[in-house]
Amino acid sequence: MKALLYRGARRVELATVEQPAITDPADAIVQISTTNICGSDLHMYEGRTDVADRTILGHENMGVVTEVGSGVMHRRVGDRVSVPFNIACGTCRNCEAGWTSYCLRTNPTEGMDGAAYGYASMGPYAGGQAEYLRVPYADFNLLALPPGTGHEADFAMLSDVFPTGYHATELAQVGPGDRVAVFGAGPVGLMAAHSAYLRGASRVYVVDKEPDRLRLAAEIDAVPIDLSQGDPVEQIMDATGGAGADKGVEAVGYQAHDATGQEHPALALDNLVRVVRSAGAIGVVGVYLPQEPGGVDEAARQGRIGWDYGTFFAKGLRMGSGQAPVKRYNRQLRDMIVAGRSRPGWIVSHELPLAAGPDAYERFDRREDGWTKVLLHPAA
């Protein structure tokens, strides 16, 4: 089959590889109809992780079941499914508590709980930027979708970015009437802004410097805050009469940049501490790593980010962080799509064949105008 392989910093290759097969009775094989390029894939693409050469990339996947193991009871050949990026066993202590993003059984990497497809340090699992994908614990992990091809772009968001954006608002405890500041207008930040409105927020401010992303934020009635035009905290404070935000979302991660392009790992965290009012809450879903070989200094390379914890403490702020347990949210979000209450596919800018993947990675990484969310269709 054809697949996209990581071949070193800023090099993705379309290659022919062996098609996956059932290796455990609980497995299923999914023929991929849509697989997305995620912003977090760019950490690997840029050579800033320890991802192995020839890893098949891709953790945002959906498709149709073509084969099931003898132990699979509830999924059938022909089922259209969304594949959560979390690979979870369903029966360990964390999975039973709903924290499938921190499954205790699926990742043999020392010191890492939780597994994912095609991602550095997240276990030995091939990704789905390919024609086929092996899904372990298929009964537990696969989410059934309505048959056919309807809502393909919307459902493609269910594997990661929509649940992750929603998880950010859950961590931040966003409720009716809240003013919410979202730092980062990539796909996850946009999904967080959308989710904040789904949860009853009165106003959402979205901070970024890329015009195409800010235009998308405005399409859902969020207030775009262009950090290249001045201090984003001051802009939000002015817009709120000095009150600031009630809740905040960090959807940037350790590669946060200022308006000049200079990297400051703590920038988004520090700005949220400044802009969220006392006794407010912050949800952090931007990626931070225990080790980061491309860090701006030795502390950053060791995963140590110096941020304004003193003010955070003095203001009595609360913070939640970490990868989203997709299964906690994906059924409800699927049903909102089916009911017409949500159309997350509005962020999609490009739908391309798998062969266009290497060029799409390069353009997405360069933040070319208009390249906001890329879907790849291996069967195209």
C-alpha cells in the first residue's frame, strides 16, 4: 500500500509499504477514507522530536472497516468509523476512569502513559496517512458513523482536533456567560473557540498573527486579536473594559512565537496568566514535551519552561492540561454534527490525494496563506 513516511527533518516521502494485517483477535483493519495533517505533526516534521525514520505518520483518521479479528464483537466489515488518536485498552484503571489518553497498557515506552498512531514516543503503532490502518482494541476504540459519505470533512475532525478543542474548554471550566481568551488560532484553537460557544460563552477572543486563521475565527463570531498589531493582552483588556477574560485556553505549545517570529516557550502561558481574571481557569492543550532537542535553551531542551507561576498563584488561577481523552467527547460531538448543531469542517482549506502529502506538509509548515487544515484522501 501507499503511505507517508517520516524521513528526517522537513522530509516526508510517499512510499510503498507492507499492508497491515490482523495480529490480535481484538484488531480491525480500516481502509482510510480521510486522514488529516495535524499541527502537532509539524513538531516531528521539523525534526524536533525523536520520531524514528520511516515511521508512517498520521493520527487523525477515519474510514471503513475491511477486516476484523475473531475477538471483535461490535464492529463489522463495512462500518464507517472515526478512529480516535488515543489507542486505549478500555479496561485499565485510567481507561475505566475515562482517561483513555493515558492508557496504562498500550505504550511500552518507559515513563509514557497513553499511545497514539504514528507519533513520537507514543508507542510502536503505524499511522493512518496510508491506505490502510490496523486498529487495536477495535470494539473499544472505533466510533461508528452514519453510513455513506455525508459530513466527511466534519467527521474527520472527530479523531482529534474537535475533541481536543472541546477538552480545552472542559479543562478551563467554560460555562454560560464566560468571556474566553484562546491563544492560538490553529485547528485546535479554532475548535476551542467553537466549543466555548457551544458551552454558552458570551464572547471569545482568539489570538494569533496569521490572517487566514484570524479570518476563520471571525466566521464564528469570535473576536480576532492580531498579536502583530500590539500586545494581545492589552487588546483584550481594552475590549473588556479592563476586566479581562474569565477563562483561557492555551492552544499553542512550546513553539510559541512573538510577532517577530522569535520563539518563547512560555509566551502563551504568561499571556494567559496576565489576561485571565483572578479565580479564573486555564486549559492547556498545546503540546509540551519532557525533552525537546530543538529548544531555545538548555532548560527548554529538558522540558523546563520558566513561566509566571508566581502571578498564577497570587491570582488563585486553576489550570488543567494534557492530551484529550477523545472517547470522553466524540459520541456527543458526532451527534451534534448529525443534528446540525456543529459544522467543524468549516476550518478545512484543502482536500488532496495522499500523493500530495509531501508538498502539503511543506506548505502547511510554512504557514502559507490559506493552508489552515489539510485533509488527505488515500483513495483519491
